[in-house]
Amino acid sequence: MIDVALLSVIRRWHLRDKISIREIARRTKLSRNTITKYLASGETSPRYPHRKSPSQLDAYAAEL
């Protein structure tokens, strides 16, 4: 997963500072395809899947 700070740096370098994708890939050690994918997605922060953790009360859910 990509860090939120790194995503914002990539977007700022490309959109505001007009740094090429190749140079961003060189600076971040990410592939050009990855940089392109992050820029094309238009997301400002990565999405993480919702985590479902078991509860000790799950066994008693029907009674409660």
C-alpha cells in the first residue's frame, strides 16, 4: 500500500511542479506504471478494506 504522504508528494510533483513521471519514478524508487496508475486514479488517499474483527460477544448475539 502506498502512504498518504507519498501519494500527495507524487501528485504535487507532477501537477504543480511539472516533474516528469520518469523523474518521479527515479526519486521514489517506484515503477513508472505505478506512478501513472496513482495519477490516473484521481484518488487523494488510498482506500483500505473494512476490517471485521471477531468479538467475544458474537456467540451471545442471538440472546442479546
